[in-house]
Amino acid sequence: MSEIFKKHIGKFLTISEKEFEQISEFFTLRQVAKKENLLQEGQVCKHHYFVLKGLLRKFYINEKGIEQTTEFAIETWWITDNIAYEHRQPTEFYIQAVEKSEILYITNENQEKLLTDFPAMERYFRFVYQRAYAAAQMRIKYLFSLSKEEFYFELLRKHPEFVQRVPQYLIASFLGFTPEYLSEIRKRIIS
Amino acid sequence: MSEIFKKHIGKFLTISEKEFEQISEFFTLRQVAKKENLLQEGQVCKHHYFVLKGLLRKFYINEKGIEQTTEFAIETWWITDNIAYEHRQPTEFYIQAVEKSEILYITNENQEKLLTDFPAMERYFRFVYQRAYAAAQMRIKYLFSLSKEEFYFELLRKHPEFVQRVPQYLIASFLGFTPEYLSEIRKRIIS
């Protein structure tokens, strides 16, 4: 399974088999059941998660008691509450498995040690953060420029496999509307 | 002036005077007049900007013809359209000086060359992107969880110096409401 991780690192830098083995030792493999929480509101955010297989989501519970999903992570995506992770603080988020998943995780201490022992991995994480940041910037633009309905169509156009894979009530939670409203939009497309 | 840049790099790694001189050669210093555009919609985004002095903003023009500000950059902040910069594509954004500014910029080609010649700088950019990504994630949460009015108060509470420095119509453009509405809110605070 860690072939996936090795291949992902290999997109950005060249490492030997032996180096990869040493790098792997900083990570822990974990199986996660569907709907299992990896992180809960109020906990100190200690881990950075890399998805080998499956699908995770990040959400918070708003003042109305509704789960607002802010992020998904599929295979080869990293996910955590980055501010809480860097500063080892309690989080306001939940990270939960949408599907039965297989993940790698690393602690903040180990990530720092990894980067000290293998400075080449700075390049890997630089790319990971650079691309995640670019995607977040695009997301911010969409939040301003597109209506929730337009954003749904954008999602459907750009990532149809994603819309098909994620349960509809979670797509609704990501877009910030009710499952009933999403169901209405979908009916309109068909008719 | 590049003392500011040297000090900023020094927050994340140790480099010698000689190394810094060599690193500096990848960058160009530029003075920017107030309201001057560094980047305009439709142009290929070639540069990554670092603010030494002054204040830049990034915005796009929405379908109603209104400037929607999505980002500001003050001293020691980096700014660009990251997706367009990485892929050397035309941008949908403008980057403009809010105040008379002094900046350093680097081209994508030079940034890649810099990282090849000085791999230690991977660590610097890893931190730059990591923190920018964490801030963008927080922004996304606020866009969901706070009303525009609450976001203004959050800004006022966390960054009063920022609200004071930026012209009110740009604060309004950042928050996504009209200058008139912002003026109303401000009156309510005073009364």
C-alpha cells in the first residue's frame, strides 16, 4: 500500500528504496472504519493524515448544530487542521472517514524530525502545501463569485467522479445547503 | 531594504551573507506607485511578489463589474495567482498597489532555478506556503461560519492596525459588501 506514498513522493523528487524505507518509519499505517473520527473538536491536533485508500472529510459544527464540511481528501491528498497542527492547539474541526479508509499519519514532532533528517523532503512538502494553497485560493474565489448552485455545477463539470462517489448529503454539507435543496436542483437537471 | 527579506528567510533557516547575496540575484527590486497594477486579468502570471514596504491587493472583476478583493499582502507577505503562476497561464486576477510600495519579484523559471541551486530555500518556501495555506483554510471557515458583519468585527479585533491602514472602500471590497453598508456598521459601533 505504501507504494502509493512512494509514487506520490516520486512525482516531486528522486529517492532510493533505502531512503524510502527510512522515511516510512516516521509514519504509522492505520485502518479507519466508515464514519470513524480521526479528530474531534476540542482535541489537540497532533496528526497530519495522508490518504492511501478511501475518503476523509473535515467539518465543524456550526452554531445551529449543523455539520459544515469544509474539505474532502481522497487518495494521495493530505488533510489536517493546519493551524492547530503547527501550533499543537485544540481544534475546532472533526476529521472523519466517509468511506472505510487506509491512511498514513505522522505527528508534528516526527514531521519536523523527518525534515531535519531528510531535507530533500522539504521539496515534497513544499509542493504539497503550494498546491493545497492554490486550490484553497481558487475555492475562496468561488465562494465569492459563484452562487451555491453554480458551484455545484462547477463541481459536477470538473469532478463528476467526485460527485458520484460522495454521498449527496455530504455534497450538500460541503456546498452549504440542505440535502432537500440539492435534491431539488438535481431534479431540475433531469427534467 | 533587502535586509527585510534576509531577516524573513532567517526566521526559517540559517544562511550566510554570501549565500544571501547569491540568492538575491534571482530577484528584481521594483518600486510600485499607488494604484499601479502589477498584474492584470488576461496576462500570463509570471511573477511571485514579496512585499518589502507598502501594501498590495489581489482582486477580480465580477460579472456585475465590481472589484472583489480576495487578498491583501503587507510587509513580508508573498502574493501571486498561484495556479496561474505555477502553470504559466493567463490570470483572472489583478494585483495592485494600495500604497506606494517596494517589492521584490521572481519569475517562475528563476524560482525553480533558485530551488535547484539552493535546496535549503525549499524549507523557506515550504513554510511560506504552509502558513498561507493554513490562513486560507481559516478564511474558508470564516466565509461559511461568520456573517459579513461578524467577519468585519473579527478583522477589527484581530487586526485593528490593518483595518486602520486599508482604505474603507477596500475593506468593503474584501468583505463583499458596499462601502455604504460598511459605513452604516461603523456608525452603529460608535453610537
